[in-house]
Amino acid sequence: MKKYIVDRFEGEYAVCEKEDLTLVNILRSKLPAETKEGDCLVEKDDGSFYIDIEATMDRKQQIRRKLDSLFE
């Protein structure tokens, strides 16, 4: 299974960061409708995608801690 992080949306594509930090364009129509910037996606063996909610929440918490430490 491949993992991605949604960086941004450009037209009909989601620009996603792969685990090796390279960017790839994925058609929005292939992603769950509720996909947002910052979500962690997993591509299953059949080519479908799902949002890894736990990884997304962990990532958001890490970012929040980093931001909070900048302003302490």
C-alpha cells in the first residue's frame, strides 16, 4: 500500500506528497469526496484510496505542537 499526504488541489487534481517527498497528481474523482488538504491517504492494492484518519490526526497534532513551541 502506498501512502500520500494531500498538499493542495489544482483543478481536477490533488497534488500529493509521496513517502519519498516527491509530488504526484491524483485525479480528485479517485479520492473520497470528503478529502481535504493535509489528509493522509492510503492507496489500496485495487487502486482505490481511503483517508487514514488516525495518521491525519497524529500529523495535525505534531504540527500544532511545533507551532505552539514557536510561540512560547
